[in-house]
Amino acid sequence: YAEYILMDASYDYADIMASVQEKIYLSKILIEYLEEFPAVTYEDLLNKIQTSVPPQSIGCTSFTEESLLRHAQFIVEQVESYDQYCDEDEDLLLVSPCMRALIKLAGVTLGKGSIFATTTPLVRDIFETFFKNQIDNKSSSAPHRRRCGICETCQQPDCGKCNACADMVKFGGTGRSKQACINRRCPYMAVQTAEEEEDNDSVDPDLKNVKDLKSPSKKIKKIKTKVEWIGEPIFGKGNKSYYFEVLINNKEKVCLYDVVSVCPEVPDDPLYLTHIMSIYEDSNGKKMFQGWWFHRSTDTVLGETGDPRELFLIDDCEDNPLGAIMDKVEVEYKPPVSNWFMCGGEEVPDDEKEIEEDGKTFFVQKYYDQSLARFEDIPSEYLRYLIPDDAHSPTDGFIPQCASCERRNHRKTVHSAVPVNKIESEKPKITNYR
């Protein structure tokens, strides 16, 4: 028997060992750098990585951002392991600004061995989105955060030795601190807490107590679109002159009740789709339109599981400049079949399979209630705007009206008392006696 020291890897395993040594050395540089400068940004970390000289055994002359992102999962796991043995009063390296940026850029999964076996992603997203207040018990003023409960760190047993365990009822404590064992500090919750604290610090203190009672409007980007009116105004009200049709870029004629795509302010967002309910010009010369928004499947609880060609009606409208219009699109109304309850599990017809997404052809079947995340049959008062033959045509005295506004106003009056007929009664006679 003898002891052997491996100096160089075999030729067959040289590439594998070089990759292993690269990510080990990157982890060493990162942890040592964070120990000395815990508040560094991702750009500072990248500069440190790129200026570090790798050992000759790795076979590369310098480290790059590509190598950092390629080994991000391994590096984050090493940082998690390092944080498990830190003191209770020490901050976790995982929540430093550069580590949070690395986790986002590389799409790192925190907590090795974490699996989502209890629910599907769709069900989990539904509960986290619509029942977040009930799950997190946010009735109190202070946010109540929960550990994920599924990562390897959350699955560790309580050590029974740290200050948090000493306060637990099962170890004879009072249970007042409500802190997790030092061995069970969830990396997901730590990163989420750091993100929320950073967001709160960036908010104007005067605006923290302001509640937004209105749903956020869609951010529209106004593009260089030439707009020219066709014909005379069909109606005038106040300082607005309403038209029936308009010419876009000298080639595309857009009429009342057409569906158009609108350019979003964020380039990564898909084009917004809206139903034109009125076209007008105000006293300042601004050419505007009132659009009744559609929701894509990705805007609902269906997420990416829905058909990309399917749209949903919602009770939401907004005024936007005509210069934001990109193009006209076709939206077909598909009424539900009478035996819809018997169609579950059936194969998609071949004629529908052959239809490819072209970005200009869509269909609508349902109305989407945003407050309840519920799909319903389209209300009867909306159907006339989806069927071209039933849409209003301009006539004398024609007044453009928004169906979404009418429905919302009607729903408000249903739950409020409104006086209708005044009852006329004679004043009662008063007789005085001695």
C-alpha cells in the first residue's frame, strides 16, 4: 500500500477537472470579496472577477462574465453553505446586492434539492397571486413573511442550541420571538426580505402611505404615426369632436369599433390589444381614442398555459393617443357550444391545429373578472360590439358610447339607493285644544 498525490488529471478528464477547478476558484474569490466588502454591486463583483488571475491548471487566461453566469448555480450553493455556519448576528452573504443581481440574471434556484411536488405551478401561482393576503396574514401593519418550506434549508431539523431554539415552546422557551432556527434560515425569504427593504428605501417617504385605489393604467409608447381625419365630425360634446374613421400613415383606415394593437412602453411586453369605442379631437388639437382593453391569456390566471390567440373581455378602458396605434387586428367571436360540458378531454380539431399565431388573428369566447379571477360568459350587452352586423353605425345624432363604462356605471347604481318618484302629500292639519 502507498499514498498517492494526484498532480494532474488524466487527459480524458482534463476538461471536466478544469471546469470543476474554475467554479471552485470563482466561489473562493467571491466569498472572500464579500467578506471584505459585503455591500458591493454586481458591477464591482464582475470587475473583481475579470481582474483576478486564474491558476495555470484551469487552462484559461482570465475569467469572464460568461464563466460567472455559467457556474452561478454552483457558486450560489457554496454561498448558501457558507452562510449556514455564520453567527446569528452576522448578515447573510446571500442577501448582498451583487448576489441578488447574480441570482436574477442567471435564474438560480435557491435551496438545492427544492422541489414543488405539492401543487402544480399554475395552482401555486393562483394562490400566491389572489390569496396572498390570506396566506401571509397581512391584516397587521407589519409584513408577515413565511419560509418556502420546501428547500433543503427549511427541511433541516431545529438544532436546539441557538437562541431561536431556546425561545421555542418545545424547548421550554416562551415562544415570543417567533424566529427560525439558525440552521433553517430560508434563502428565499432572506432574499425577498432584502428586496423589499431595498424597495422601501427607494420610495419617497411622503408617498408610502398613499393607497392606489385605481388599477394601474397600461403604459403606452407614442410612435411616429401620421393621423388624418376622414370626413366631418359625427358628434360634438364639450371641447371634443368625435369622428367615425381616421387614416393611419396614409394607408390604414381605422374605424369605430375596430380592434387595434397598441405599442407598449416596455419593449419586452407583448402588444396591447384594444377595442376602439370612440375617436375624437380635443380643443388642444390632440387626436385621441378611447380603447376598451382585451386581456391575453398571459394576463390571466392561465399564464402561459392558455392559447396565445385567445383574448378575454375585461371591464377596463382608457383614453390614448391615436399615434400609439400599430396596426389593425382581427378578433372573431366564438360563441360557446351548447354541449360545452361534454367536450372536456376531446382532441383539438385539425382545422384549429393548423392555425398558426400571426399576431393579427385572435378570437374571444369569455369575459374575465379580474377581481375574482373568474371566466364567465360574455354579457349580452357586450355581444353587439363583437358582432359587426350588430354594431352601431353612424347616423344623425349618433353618440359614441363605451360599453365598459356603461356596465361599470350600471353596476354601481344597482347597489345604491336612487330616488325615483316623489310622493306628494298634503300637510297634516294640526288642531289645538284648550
